[in-house]
Amino acid sequence: MNSRNRVLTCLVLLAAVVGFAGCGKKKTPLTTNTAPPLSGPAPTAQLTATPTTITAGDQVVLSWRTADATSVSIDGIGDVPSSGVKTVTPAVSTSYHLVARGDGGSADATARVTVNAQQMAVAVPQDTSASSMSADELFRANVQDIFFDYDSYDVRADGQSALSKTAAYLAANPGIKVLIGGYCDERGSNEYNLTLGQSRASSAKEALVRAGIPSDRLRVVSYGKEKPFCAESTEECWQQNRRAGFTIDR
Amino acid sequence: MIALFRLLPRSLLWICLVLCSVSNTPVLKAQDWIRTGSGLSGQRIRLAAADFKPVGGDPQVPVLKASFDATLYNDLANAGIFDMVSKSMAPPVTPGSPQEINLTQWAADPANASMVAFGALSASSGRLVVNGWVFDAKNPGSPQVLGKQYNEVANEDNARLIAHRFADEIIARLGGGVNGIAETKLYFVSARTGTKEIWAMDYDGQNQHIVLKLGTTSMSPRISPDNSRLAFSSIGKEGWTIRMYSLELGRPVAFPAGVPGGSNFSPAWSADGVKVAFSSARSGDPEIWVADSSGGNARKLTAFRGPDVAPTWNPKTNSQIAWVSGRTGLPQIYIMDADGANIQRMTDGGYAISPSWSPGGQFLAFSWNRKYGPGAPGGQDIYVMDIASKRWIQLTHDAGSNDYPSWSPDGRHLVFERAIGRSTEIWTMLADGTEQHALTHSGKDFMPNWSWK
């Protein structure tokens, strides 16, 4: 009798738990139905980080796109345009959190970047390359890739400010030579994109020469669409691939 | 109700079929001028290719015969000028000589052949001997149109080679004197080794092999008109340079004009083999340059801000060059005289690239996305334009992204690159867009170039 009661109680409790769980599931869509009516379409937001895993000192390209938003901000960066691209150099693992607010509500997007500590310098402290590693770090901190509009090799305003910083850094470090690579998105022909990449790299070089950097310190090579940074057929990825990239020319 | 649901898909299918056939009709009409211009318009000759008669007890014979029969039939079917008698309709006989053929049997239904190709294949003492004939089935009094004998070392490659030669003899004899293409080669780029290298294959996709392994990205292979040298663009320590590889010597040869500036792309041979045009940014902006094929006398032909690339000579006259220019924004096809004068824009918008000038000088084949732009619905397709009238026809429809058309030397065929998703293959078709089929299957094959002979 006692044990039968216990079994019964257990069954009742079990049924209650299952029942509540079921109710909870059913209620989920209801919450959106009961939300207060809003005056416009709900904003949408996408945020990607490429690559998602780096070594400390490496660059990450954040690119985002929103729709129907009146204000967009990324935590730690501040207010940003409704869509765009930004290069960041996180020192530690970071979750970039974007909030897009509009008349129709708000939308969030998050991109996580894992930053691995630089192990080489620790593992081989006596390595003579330690000093050149820090030169690379300094270079990467001061010299940022610039991005181009579709089928264009004109330097944009955001590229112009990055190039000014690059020119200042190169002027202060006259021993550094730079290889400028021109890159394109996957669309169109390999041959045409090689010339387009060439023109993008040349545009970056011309801007640096105008800023006083001797042209013999700047070498240009086009990679067309042969060496993409990402391979997705999305505008975010295409934007990342439409760039002029800078490396120390040794 | 259930019956209705069962019927619905079937009726939808019928509606689709009707719509498709309706939308195809104007395309077929528009093909008339391209069919005339490319030599595909004549009445197709009803041709039967009999299986050849095996002779001798050499154990190699069945294998060689199978390769020979398949290659000969395929070459004749590919030619674009024959209405082939399918093997299932041909009489089940293998006449090995003129004495053994019964022409009335071939002229009668269901074969209904006008012409019959037949013969015998034997192997003995390591030699492969093929005797082939073409007889006019409708002229039994004096039927012989062609008689050939071939004698090569007995192996499968030579069985295919002899079939190609015999097919080309038949095509030249019955096709208005235009040489066949069965012995031509295709050069292309393949990334099968992990790096884009220059590869080659027979025109029918057989015998695919790497030409030279550089271990760095190579692009834009262009074979010289005499088949002796291969020009291409490759990235190395000096950036992108035009390189020359001698197929006769089996090693690279110098091409000094293709080095300066580190941005040299897309070489193009003149039809006399004397000059090579290419794109170079040595003067700061990518322009079309031309140099002697020995690598001297480089000079600039274009001078306008914006990308200029992908030249192709008018092979009929050697006096004009078509190329791609981004001088007004999106790339368009232009033509000019070989000295840079008389520039004329050919395309009226969209994204137009990769011109190839037809052997007869009349047409440009190129890749065009007429509705190019972010989010635009356009596709990258192969088009042919009649240069004098600028009227054009679309040859590929709703099948991947198509680029790098290259004319066959007989002007009846095109080879091109088709990307579907991440998989890119070499395809071929007749110049009117029909009979499209893939020649490669690795998913990593690009930029085909058809040899000149």
C-alpha cells in the first residue's frame, strides 16, 4: 500500500513535470505574439569575424550588415554605420556584440574571436627572431589593410585614414619595405580580377607615395581572386576579399 | 481528392514542358546566322561508322578495336556536320573490305545511310594496321569516296590516334574541305595537384596530363599557332611574368618582354606566330602591350586609366585585337587595330570578359553577365557576337557560371569553363550552343585554350 502510494506520487509528479515542460514549450511562440505592436519592421543584424581564431597580435576583420536599424553599435567600439568592415587586434579572446536598434525593435549579433597567446617567444626566449616578432607586431598594429567597393579601385574614406596612419608609421620607420597585395572577390574572371587587384594595390601605393613614402620602398603584387581570405558567397566575405593588404617586404 | 494530388505533379510537369518548348523556339531561329557563319548550317550527311573487322589472333586486337571503334564514332558524332546512324540501327555486320560490304543493306531502313565508313584493324608483330574506306551508299556504281591505310606501333594511344586521323580525313572530305579537329589539343589550368598548373588533353577529353609542374600559380595558357611553344602567366619572385615553355625542347625558354613590372597577364599569339600581345602594368596602369614572340620590342598599345587585359588577335588578318577594358567602369569588350588605333566598344553594358576571335574573323565569343551587380539576377554566360553587325546570341543558359570560351580551329566548336558551385570543369559545345558536354571531371579545371591545328 505504502509503496503503491509512492509509485502513484512519483507518477503524478512525473506527469506534472512533463505537463509543465509541455506548457513551457507551447508558450514560447506566444511571447512574440503578445509583444507590444511596433511601428516598423524589426531590424536584422549580422556580424562576422574572420578569422575566428588568431594568435595575439594578429588582425581580425569584423564585418557587419544590418537592415531597418536607426542606430547600430558594437560593444567596445561604439556607434558604427549600418554596415561596414573594421579591422581589430584583440589581445585576449573577445565576444564582439552588435546591437541594432530601430523603430521595429532591436536585433543582436555576436561574433566570438579566440585569441591564443603567442607561444614562440615564451618557448624560445633566446631566439634572435624575438625582436623581429615585435617588429611584426608593431607593423600589424600600425598598418591596416584597406577595403574597396565592388569593381572599384578608388580608395574610400575609411581606407584614406588607415593609409595616413600607415604613412606616418613608415615615415618613422624608414628601414621597413612593404609588399602591397591587391585582392578581389570571387566574382568575375581570374584575368580581369588580376588587373583589378593590381589597380587596387597601385591605388594604395600611390596614396603612400603622395604621403611622402619613397616608391622604391613599396612593392606591388596582385593576387586577383587567387588567394581569398574567406570563401563564402556573401557580401560580407566579398567585402573582406576586396582589399589591399600590407606585409613587410623582406 | 487523392487522385487530384496524384495528378497535380504530372500536370505541372506538362505545363513546364510546354513552357520550355515555347521559350526555346525563338532561340532556335536566332541560331541561323551563327550556324551559317560557323559552317554548321548545311544539310547533315547521314553517315554510318561500321565497327571495324578484327583481323589476326594478336591478343591486343579486341582492346585496340574497342578504342578505335569508339573514338572514330565519337569523332564523327562530335564533328557537328553528320547525322550519325546509331550503332543500334546499323546492320550487325563488320565489312572488312570493299568486297565484303553490301551497300544496299546500309542504304536501306533503318540505317538509311548516305555514307558508310568501314574497314579492318589488325595487329601483328607489334604493329597496328588499319585499312579504312568511306563508300557512298547511294552511288553503288562508283562508291569509293575515301580509302586510307595506317600503320603504327600497336598500342591503345595509337589506336585512338589512327581513329582521329581517319575521322579528320572523312571530315575534310565530306565537310567542304575544312579540316577536322580530332587531332587537336586543349591546354588548360588544373589545380588537381593542389596548385594551379598548366595541363593538356586531347580535344575529346582523353589523355589528360600535366605539361609542367612549377609549384606556383600559373594561368592563361596559350599555345603557339605551330604547336611548338606555350605562353602563360605565372607568379614568382618577380611577381606575375609571361613565361614561355618549348614543347619541342621540353623546357622553358626566355621571353624578356614578359617580365618587367611584375604584373604581366593573359598572353595572346598572333596567327602568324610572330607577335604576342599581353596585359602589363609596368607603366603603372594595366595596359595592352605587344612584343615579338622572341621577347623583344615590347611596346604599349593602350593608354587609358583602368584595367586592360585579355587580348585576342583577329586570326584572319592579324591586324586587329579585341580585349577587355574597365575604362568606363565594369569590364567591356573592345576592338582596335593592332597599332592601337580605331578603338571601338563592342558590348553595351553588363560585365563582359574573355574574348576569343573566331578563326574566320567574323565572330567574337566571350563571357557576359548582362545584369551584373550585387544582388542582380544575371548569370555569366557564353555569347557570340557578329562583329560587323554587333548582333549577338547567348549560347549557355541557366547552367553555372561560364567563362573563357576558346574557338576550335574549324570554327564549329567552342571550349569553355563552367563553374557550378565550387566545382569548375572544362566543357565543349558546337558554335550554336548545342551538344554541350563536360570534358573534365576533377572539379578543378579552368581556362581552356584550343590549339590552332
